Amino acid sequence: QLQLIQNTAARAVTAQYKHDHMQDDLRKLNCIKKRIVFKLKLLAHKSVIGMAPDYLREISSYSHHGHS
């Protein structure tokens, strides 16, 4: 079910027809997905260390609960 939804969304994004071969387009979309996830993780890290833009630092909070 989820795969069907993902394929339909991929076809909509890449303007492919129902019976067109999707393998190359799915690889490209996977690369884009990995890039987006990387950017989100980078922004989260920058927010934690105080290097994110002000609008992100204002909406995020971080508390460290480590051992001493």
C-alpha cells in the first residue's frame, strides 16, 4: 500500500505515465530524499550548538542530561 502511494507520488512529481519505467526516476528521488534528510539533520545540529539562524534557535530547545 505504501509503495503504491510512493510510486504514484513519484509519477506526479516526475510527470510520468502509469506504465512508464520508473527505476531511474526513483533513484533520483531517493538522492533528493537523502539530501533533504541530511540538510534537516545539519540544521538540527546547528540549532543544538547555537549556529542555526535565529528563527530556528527561537523555536527549539535542547537540554543535556548527561552523566558527570
